[in-house]
Amino acid sequence: MTNIKDLAKMAGVSVTTVSRVLNHHPYVSEEKKNAVLAAIKASNYQQNINAVHLSKGKTQLIGVVLPYSDHPYFSKLLKGIAQQALEQNYHLVLFQTDYKECRELGALRMLKQKQIDSLIICSRSSDWSTIEEYLPYGSIVLCEDVKDRQVSSTYVNHYKIFYNALEYLYKKGHQRIGYVIARKSGTNSQYREKAYRDFHTKYQLSYQPDYIIDECLYFEDGEKAINRLKKMKTPPTALLVTSDQVAAGIVVSCQTHGISIPNQLSIIGFDNQPIAKMMNITTIEIPLLEMGRSLFLQAVQSDLTNKELSSRLIERDTVSYKEKNK
Amino acid sequence: MTNIKDLAKMAGVSVTTVSRVLNHHPYVSEEKKNAVLAAIKASNYQQNINAVHLSKGKTQLIGVVLPYSDHPYFSKLLKGIAQQALEQNYHLVLFQTDYKECRELGALRMLKQKQIDSLIICSRSSDWSTIEEYLPYGSIVLCEDVKDRQVSSTYVNHYKIFYNALEYLYKKGHQRIGYVIARKSGTNSQYREKAYRDFHTKYQLSYQPDYIIDECLYFEDGEKAINRLKKMKTPPTALLVTSDQVAAGIVVSCQTHGISIPNQLSIIGFDNQPIAKMMNITTIEIPLLEMGRSLFLQAVQSDLTNKELSSRLIERDTVSYKEKNK
């Protein structure tokens, strides 16, 4: 492959002159410049962008850490990030972690080695102390409430959203309410669990740990959730389901099992994905595209910001009024 | 930030010596080596990986072009690619194109500039001549049947799969068969259309262009497909639906519209996604994870290979036998 020395030889000029032409330096005679440009054209010379990145200290690559690229929640978030990246002429390096900490560390190491300019962590596996260790090397942006910490973040208030949804169901007469989530260990789920406990304390309801159904991510996990409910002596009368896909799966599974929605089981989904609209599922809209765009902007901006986005309840056909059985 | 000159100064050695230590060169005295290592530790020096890439001519980054990262077909394919990439210590740069040619060109240019080592195009927008222009700069791997062309590819035989599925429905008594696809213009859809035409010719059936329903990608597009069918005077009695998500949407939409499946409308989905299993949809299994893994392997191997993967029909509950109305 042609290098800068070959170009100098072909053009009959010094290496310095070629370098000046490549870097648009002003003090090059028109004649020499044309000779270099002709040599570039003749040799189909292509500058190695890694040399440019080395000199600039920037790669125009932003890393994105997410557990599953095939989950609708994360793929919609990724879509928002990708849309904004495209507008600003950046590209994304994908780290699919399956929630394995070592894979997240791989992404952090790439930040340290300057192979990416910044890192967006859509759902975190490693401890805060690990994240902190890598902060000197570039921006790290999180999708969770991390106020008072030295990183940017965009998030929704999962505590408030969950608490409000539980109160909404309570006011509709529901006292046995369960919820369906992906994993118990994440920051967001810890906020949800706190809201769930606080709600039970406030309304003096008995807290049932088995009403928390975890490991439900996809449409087909709706069947799993219903199977769990069917084994309970007194199953919940309402479920908060933190993914519309799973909520839709529950609706279809209930049809198979002859469980009437909303009469026997009320459902509130999350995200307001198109599947919820099509199946008339009451849901809480989370602005995932906007969240993705905001995360990207924070990744390329130097100042630290924490942005809380709002959500809203969209009432459709899957919640019924339940008479209290006093 | 510390650079190699600073390290030399701190260690009291020459820049050449530092460089030798960094590159594990053998001819460095133990004393000098220890001085350099101490300076590296004290300064928390971090090698810029772009310098390493520049000297090696490799980045360990593979580009992946796909139209939509939030579509289940592509996200499952991406999952397979990502799994294999992880095993071989590569990372993926994502190009979400929305089928815009200029965005695919952006990916090709990154290949030319050596910012990525190879490029996997999951669904192509640009002409073959454009692809050809970039072949000298690195491996380009395609997910379509491109025999006799100088690229590697992994694909399923869409012509054969479609033809066999049409014959299967014909043998069940169906003579008015339609199909539902994402876009008409792709190579794969052109194979499908050819199979559809050839099938009609062979069995002397009248070819109905309006039985081809395009722009259906997501679950919620099932409703759109059914609305199109409802406007037809003599709608098809069976549909091949090239996405299980759309097939599932059609099943749910038919419930709403009081159309009985399979009695009034038979359905064959594609991919064998979990949603098809849960909803008992007859489908054609496409090994997407295996396809993704194979595409990745081809991207990092230097020899050109063309790999056809096999598919299989999984019979469930959405195809009925139809008496011929002669």
C-alpha cells in the first residue's frame, strides 16, 4: 500500500511537503501541491484514519453497553442513541453484555485505551467504584438516577412511577398487586422494590414477596408469569408489568388459560410500545427514543448534567374497577 | 497526559528505550526496564490504542450494517454476530441505515479509512458496483446469495424456501395465496417474487399482484395486513408472512376482526421466533443465530466462502386443509 514516502517520491517533493498538503498547511507552492495531489490520485492513496485519530486524540466512536440487543426496550433505546449519533456524525461500538461484568469491563478498558471517546451504559452490571476508576479517561453516561455523582445521566423516576401506578390500582379497589420485572438486582428495580414496600406500609397491606415475578423479558415470558400466578393460592388481582412485550404475552396467555382480562386480572404495561396500543393495554409511557437521544448528547458534551424525563399513564382496556372484599 | 517523552525523562533513559520496553523488545537492560516500568506505574501512563492500531494496521473492530436495530429479525442476527465477536475478542461498530444508501456508504468509507477491519452487511441498499469499489480495502460479507462474486456470504435459499412453502399450501388445497414482506426491493424479496411467479405459472393459477403486501415489519403491522385483506373482493385463503412478529400480529388482529384462523385464513410465519412457538404459529425456521455467527467468522477469515444454511418447516396450528372450489 502507498505511504507518505511513496507519495513524496512520486511527486518529486519532500515528505514534509506531502504532510503539509495532507494537513492543508498554507505554505506550499501551487506547483508542489498539484504534484502531490496528482500522486495521491494516481496511487489511490488513502490516509489511515487511525493516524488522524492518534493526532487528534478522538475517534468519533461512542461505546454503548447494553445487556441484550434483541430486547425491545434496549433496541428502542439504542435506536434513539443511533439516530442522534448519525446526526452528529458519530458511530457506535456495541457491547452486548448479557449482564456479565467482565464484558462491561471490556468496554471500560476501550475507553481507557482511547478506542472510543465516551461510553453510554444503558444498564449497569459493575459497582459504582469500578465506574469511578475509569472516569478520568472519558465521559461515562448512565441511564439511572445517579445524582451527586460525577457522571451525566438520563433516566425516569422509577420510584415515583411505580408508587403512582400502585396507588392508581389501589384506588381502583386492588389490594393484592404483584409486579413482573426482568431482574431484581438493577438500580431501577431497587427503586421499584422500595416503592412497592413503601406502598404496602402506607396502606397497611400485607407484603407478599412471591408477588414479585422476575426473569421476564420477552413476549413469551408472559406464559411463565401466568404459570407462576396459577400456582398461588391467592394470586394478585392486578399486575404491573415493566415491559409491554411481557404484558402482551400475559394477555395472550390469559386467553389460553381462560383468565378474563381485566375482570380476573388487571394489567398495566410499561414503555407504550406499539404492541400495547394494538392490544389495548393500559401502559406507562417511557420516552425511550428521547432518552436515547439525550444519553448520546450527554456522551459528547463536556459538562455534567442529570436529566429526569417524565412518563405518563395511558389508560386503555386492561384495568378494571374491583370491589373491595372487606 | 503523560506521553513517551515524559516517561523517558522520568526514567532517565532515551525515548528509544521506552519504546523498546513498551514493545517488549529484548535488548533492554533489566535496570533500565525497571526504571521505565516504575515511571509507567507512577504516571499511570496509558498507551493510546490508536497508535497500536496504526502500527498493526488492525483495529479489532468489525462494522455491521443493518436497516433497523429494533427489528426482531435483525436484532437476533446481530445477537449471533455479537456472540461470535465476543468469543474472538472483537467489537462491533453499528451502522443503522433505515435502508438509506448514504448511511451504508458511510460504513464503506470507514472500511476504506481502516477504522474497521471488515464490514458485514446484513441487508444491502447500495448497488453491487458500489460494493465492488470498496472490496480492495477489507473484507465485505453479505447475507444474501452472491455466488460468483468476490465476497463471502451466508444466506438461506429464499427462492427454494418460498417455492416449497407455496407448494405445501397448494397441496393443502389453497389456490389463493398471498404473502407479506418488509420491502419489495431487496435481493431476498426478488428471489421470493420469482418463486411466487414460477409457482403460479407451474400450477396455472392467476397471479394477483395485490396479494403481495409489503411494508410490514413489526407485530403491529399485522393489523395493517388484515385491513388490506378486508378491502379485497376475493382475499387470499392463506398467507406466507416473512416475519413471525407480523404473523403474530395478524393472528391477534384476526381475533379482533372475527376472522377464524386457520379456517378462514391460514398463516405460515418465518424465523421460528419464540412468539411463534407461544402462539402455535406454523413457521419456517431460519437459523438466525447460526447465520450471525457464520457472517462474523467470514468477516475475520481471509478466504472467500459462500455458505447456504438450511431451513425447516415447523407445523403447528395455523394452516388448515382447504377443499378446492372447482
